[in-house]
Amino acid sequence: MKVEVKILRMGANSDEATLHRWLKKEGEQVQEGEPLAELETDKVNFELEAPAAGLLTGIRVGEEQVVPFGEVVAYIETD
């Protein structure tokens, strides 16, 4: 099953975040809650965590790209 990895809204004042760096590569195994990427809004830096355990696939956003909240940035293939 594919689980969507989305950037969730961190505050009311911002509609987007910059994905600075992927901490995991496509094809790597990840655990639920494990940090996948580093992001930043105009007020806060945060890590995007894996919503499920499995294989990170389908990365759709490159580093230093601005991404609207709610957008799918990757998928996790679960067993």
C-alpha cells in the first residue's frame, strides 16, 4: 500500500515551506516517526517525519524547493 507523505501546516501565518534537505534517499527503508527531510517556514524550522514504516519512494520535490502545505512530497510503500 502507498502512504502519502505530506507537509502539514505548522502555523496559521504561512502557506508554504522550503524543503532544504532530504535526510533519507529514495529506496531507503524508514520507520514511522523517523525524520525524512528538513524544512523551514518564515518563522520555524522543522523536520518532516515518516507517517508510516516502509520503503521511501516517489520523491516529488527537490531540495530548496518551496512547497505548499498539504502537498504530497513522496510516498512510503508499506508491507
